Amino acid sequence: MNFRQKITVVVVDILVLVELCISIYFANLNADNFTPVFLKVFMGMLIPTLIAAKLVIRRVRSGEPEAQQT
């Protein structure tokens, strides 16, 4: 992994944590239906984030192969 890919992974990790907090907040507003609301909100944000992350990681990869560590 090159440096830009590592930065992308860190940003995606932070985004997933923010999405988790937002999902818990919205699910807590409707405590009677906590689980369905949480899953709907979290999955609705998580899936596009992971797809976008995969595309960005592919786009920022370097064209040269990385050296093998022995």
C-alpha cells in the first residue's frame, strides 16, 4: 500500500465511526424500533462508503510494484 492508500483507509475508518454514531443517535430517537432503524440508517450509509473507498483505493494506487520485504 502506498501512502495515499493508507490515508484513504484512515479516512474511511473515521467515516465509519461517524456513521456508527449517527446511526445510534437516530435509532435512539425511536427507541421502540431501535434495531430496524439502526440497521436501516447504518447500512444505508456504510455500503456507499465502502464502495467509494474501494474505488478511491484503486484509483490512488501506484503503477509500480512495491518492493517485497524479506
